[in-house]
Amino acid sequence: MMGQGDEQHSVDIASYIDHTYLKPDATSSVIDALCNEAIGYRFYSVCVNGMWVDRCRTRLEGTPVHISAVCGFPLGAMQASVVAYETAKAAAEGANEIDMVLPVGAMLDGDLVAVESYIAGVVHAAGSLARVKVILETGLLTDEQKRAACRISEAAGAHYVKTSTGFGPGGATVADIRLMRESVSTQIGVKASGGVRDYSVAMAMINAGATRIGTSSGIAIVQGAAGIEGMANNSTGLGSY
């Protein structure tokens, strides 16, 4: 885990960011701008609703930017077969990653078998085409339910666990990132999403164990990092007066 000193400045924070637009008012011009920003700022991926995956694939072809598609979003209350179909369709159209929502109701019921089966169905549908992130919607779960959801997600073959949809209660917290990081093996990534809007918060999440940041504020985060780099580079070592 990084400290609070110069080690932070070496982080290529853009490479952590899934540049996200999931609001219902998304238009083709909004999605095109999202892709252009992701290319320009070298974000890891764009994260979009399924209807935009094919357009993103066309816009991002030949670039290193990946495509994340949300499935069963934002409620985690669709039938398992429907989410599996949505996943397969998104992967076939070019999504490299699937951000699926945990079946929250089943988790609250304690039906862990159903939860694992639901996630495993999405992992199977994604196949070798896309990695799967499981959104826990942490604001609705107790700490023990969060731990159990992390363990189940890994057992079902998921590649990441993720905090929040951004449409439910609460959002990413440092405490939840630490809990999630401790609840999965080092083979599983942890994504902080929901309320990560500036560089200091993004770095706090990374320091706590996040390996990906989901945000619609990626540009502000990168510009914040650049500002801190500039202050470090311009320092004379004589202090300020």
C-alpha cells in the first residue's frame, strides 16, 4: 500500500479509470464525446449502457481504450437468464468487461446459492470475451454480507468486485474498499465506484486497495493529479513564505 508521499505521484491514475456515463439522457453525441475523452486522457475504459457498446467499439477501434458494459443495471433484479443474454450480447458487440449488479434481494434473503448461480451465469455468458465485475451495492449490505458477497463472487468466477452502481444509497468508502480487498484473493480486482470525484478521493481508494476507479469525473481527477505533479516539480525546496 502506498504512503502519502511522493509514491502517490508515480501512479498513472488515468489507467485506473473507467470513464463512465450511465444516465438515461445519454445521446450519441454524449457517447462520442465520452470516447474521445477516454482516448485523449488515456483512460482504461469507457463504461456505458448496453445499447452504446457497438458505437463505442466503432469509435475506439485501433485505440487501447477498453469497453465496459453494465448488465442487470442498476437494480440487480432481472431474471438470471435475461442478464446472461444481455451479457452475451454486449460481449459479442465488443465489450471487454461486464459490470453486473449482484442480485441484492437474494443476498438480503441469505440465499447464497442463488446469488452464486446468478453470477456464475453471467461469467459463463461472458466466456473468454469479457471479464466480469460484480457490483455489490454496498449501501444496502451489512459488512458480513459484503464479505460473503465478495467470497461468492470469486467462487463464481468473477474477476472484480465493485462497490456501487451510483444509483443506490451511499457510494464508495475507504472502509468498504479495505473490507473488499481483504475478502478476496490477490487474483481479484476491486473497483471503487460512486462518489469518486477528485484526485484525493481517488488516491485514498487506491491506497486502500482499489485497482480500478469508476467515475464520471475522470477528467477532474487527472487534472488534479497534474496539478499536484506541477507543484512538486516547481518546488524549490526552500519552503513558502
